[in-house]
Amino acid sequence: MYRGRLERDLKLWEVQGLIDAPTVGRLLKEYDSRPSSFSLGRVLMIIAALLVAAAVLLLVAANWDAIPRLVRLVGIVGLIWGAYLAGAVLITRGAERLAAAFLVFGTLAFGGAIALVGQMYHLSGDTFQATLVWFVGAVVAAALFRSGAVTAVAGFLAFVVSGADWTQSYSANETVLLWLMPLMAVIIILLVRYTGAARVRHLAYLLLVTWLAFIYSEYETPTTAIAIAAFGAVAYLLAAVPQSPLHAFARSAGAAPAFYSYLVLMVGLLVLHAEFDNVADRLFLGILTLMAAIAGIALSGKENGAVRYLGYGAFAAETLYLASETIGSIIGTSGFFLVSGLVVALIAWGVIALERRFSKAETKVEA
Amino acid sequence: MTISSFLRVPPLAAAIVAAALQTAVLGYMVESRASILRSGADIKLKTLPVDPRDLLRGDYVILSYPISTIPKDIVTGEIPKDSQQVRMSVRLKPGADGLWTASEASFGDLAPAEGSVVLRTLPFEYYSSVDNVLPDNIFVSYGIERYYVPEGEGKVLEDARNQEELEVEARVSKEGTPQIARLILKGEPIYDEPLY
């Protein structure tokens, strides 16, 4: 965790006499006071909300005969009202963290209520519809309360919707996901921007990457793979090139837009390796991949460690792949390992040299 | 405070709106069924034995009906030319024993007629064949194939169903959606369904 590294470094600097002890205290205090900083208490509170929600729903479901149906219905609706009202009261009193737990509980109770009502009233379950209604309920609650925690719940529910049991879904078939998944991702990103739950952004990006994989599974052709790679490349360039009109906007979302679009580009290229059969195509693809790897390191290497490491990885993997495809068959196994060793050593040398330049450039900027 | 205290719905209003909307969704689910039970047309259906391998999943009994199998002879009207998701309308008529059976089915709509009830099937995937003929039987579902029972009571119903002694009384809305109103075991009503 960053908090631990920060504290260690600050202590080290204190010992070396670079900063004094009160400053260390003040810096750590400032970090801890940030609303987005990791708090074990908050995480445990959310986990408690999840567990209590599960317990209540199981209790209601298990005591089938003991409780009359209408009482069960009123009870579960009462839970939803109670959780949201308690959350609202806690927010006005400034207890945002405890409030988040209640809001998460209320949103989960809503999902449980959908399942219980379906069961109690023998409504033949349409899984897709049920999960979609739950997702929409979570989105509405997240927006109304401006709650980051409920946004996270909505982010997970987007995956639940995408993974719905299609054999139990009558209102639609899985092709609706072709447009529904990106729509849900956009909704989550908008919620993230509105609520400030920056970490939830990763769920939305992962949803988009999953969506592209889903597209490929529906239309398994080289064209699809090329389109995915091209889309990744364009999105990455829009996010990473400083001249791009979207550059500032993407940077405001941190390192993630550049990284995930770069990931899509790499996934597209990887799939293309399986699609292309003849040597010329593969060689062209290899060179393209190497160029993409170098471009990523050169464009985002300094500011975006995630892209840089993905670039290194892609470069090394592609070099070895090309070596095995071209000279691997000529020189035999042991010779190939020798060449591989040399290639990896060369790449390592290049990486070390690059890393040194990056850190030098950083100190120059700071100076 | 942080920016988040601006541009925010007052928490209490947010709570009321969120809870009211979610309550409305649940209320709609309950009422959509209750309204069918209140004013739908009565039908009575025989149930069929089910492959014992997927008898009881959780606490519900799987019900299968003769009307779930549509023989191709009773299908009227246009047949879909391509494979696509379709729904069928199925006309039911009562027999001498009071049990309703399918007399006509169509991929389009069926006009209401005296003495019959039209059911709508759930959407299903229809695969057209090369020479565009129907398969001998089309298997459909209506959304009344599942009945939740108190834990441990499913076995009795399943045995009865497998001995063909279980009947289902359902009510059908004008749109053709059925809801189970009661189960009848050897002529005796069990599990009479209250509206709420």
C-alpha cells in the first residue's frame, strides 16, 4: 500500500535529516484526512453491511412457513426504507462512512427483495430482467445519494447483468449485451465522475474490455480482431498524445484511460496472432506489435508506469515469438534458448537504460 | 468539507425518492400478478411427469403441461422464414373432463373467441429448417412452469405430478399471461393462492 511506503520513506528522510519530525506527522495526517484514502474501518463496515444483508435475506427465505407472505413483503420493503432513511440521517450528521454501509445494505436488500417477490409470488424468474432492474435501482440510489460505495455496488451489478443466465431469460437474448455493456460502462463512469469514487472506474474499464472480448466471441473473424486493435490504438492515442483534444480530460481520470486502451490494443494484437496463418502476415503483425510496444513506452513511459510495464512485456514476448518463428526452427532447441537468453538480456539492458533516463528526467523536472 | 456537499440532493429527499422508486418496482411485480388472479379467465391444466434428474432445484417444483408441446398440425398462419426469437399465441379449449387443451397455435395473434382462452408463450429461439417446414412438435413455456413450496413439501407434489394426479388452475390476463391460482391434488385443492 502507498500509505505504508510513504510512511517508511518519510521516516527514512527524517533519520537522514532531510525533514523534521513534526513535518512527517503533518504530511501523514494530511494523507489520512483525504476522503479517498484507504481506511480499514470503512472496508470492514461495508463487509459487515454485506454480511448482515445476506443474513437477513437468508432468514426471510428460510422461515418460509413461519412468516405470512404479506408480512415478509412488508418486512423487506421496510428494510429498504429503514436502510435509506438511516443512511440519510447519518449523512446529515456527517457520519459518511457509516452512512455508506447503510446505503449499500439498502441497495442489496432491494436485489434480495426482487428475488424474494419472484419466489413468493411464483413469478417465473427472468434472470436478465431481474438483474437489470436491480442495476438500475442501484444506479438511481448512487446518483441520488451521490454515494461512491453504492456506485461500486452498481459497478459489480453491471457484471452480474452481463453474466445473467440466458437460459432463464425470456425478455431478451445475449445480443442485447452488444450495446448494453458499453452503455452500463458509460453510466458507471458518469457516476464515478459525479460521486468521486475513483477506484470504481476500473470496474467500468474492465467491463469495456470484457465487452470487446464478448464482441470477438460473437463474431470470431480477423476483421473483428483488427477492429478491436484499431479501436484500442485510436483510444490510446487520444488519451496519451499531448496534442489530442481529449488528453487533458483523460489525464483527469488518472493513468487508467491510457492503460486500458493500450491493453485493448495489445489484446487485439494478441488475438490477431491466432487469426493470421501465413508467414508474411505474421511478420508484418510482429513488426506492428513491436512498434506498438515501443510507441507505448515512448509516449506514456514517463508518466504511466502501467503502460510502460505492459509495453516492456509485449516487446519481450513479441521478440521471443518472432525469434521462435524465424530462427527457432533453424538452430535447434539449445541454440534457441541461447538466442532467447541473449535477446532477453538485450531487452533488460534497454529497460534499465530507459528506466534510468525516466528517473533522471523526473529529477530534472523537479529541480 | 469536500466538493461532494455541493450539488447534492438533500439526503432525506434522496432516501425517500430511492426507497419509493424501489418500492414501486416491487409493488408493480406483485400487482401485475394479483391483477391477473383477480380478473383473469379461469383455465385448468393437467401436468406431466418430468425427467427426474432435474426434479427439485431449491424449493420449487417444475411443472410441465401437455399444452407446452405444440404439435405442428394445430399451427395456423405464417411460419417465420428465418431463425429468430418468436412468441406464439395458443388457443385453449376445455375438454369434457374440465381440463383445457391446445386447439390452435400461431406465430401471429389469435382473435379472441367465445369458449376459448388465448395464451401467449414466453419468447423462444425458433430455428428455421432448410425447406422451411415446422418440426413435428414445438416446445414452449408460459411462465407457470415453476411453483415454490415450503421446504420439504416438494416431494409430495412431484410424486403426484409423476403419477399424473396433479392439476393446476390458472387465470389468464387479456394479454395472454397466465398465473397459477391453485394446485389440485387428486381432485382436492391445495395451495390456494391468496392475491397478496
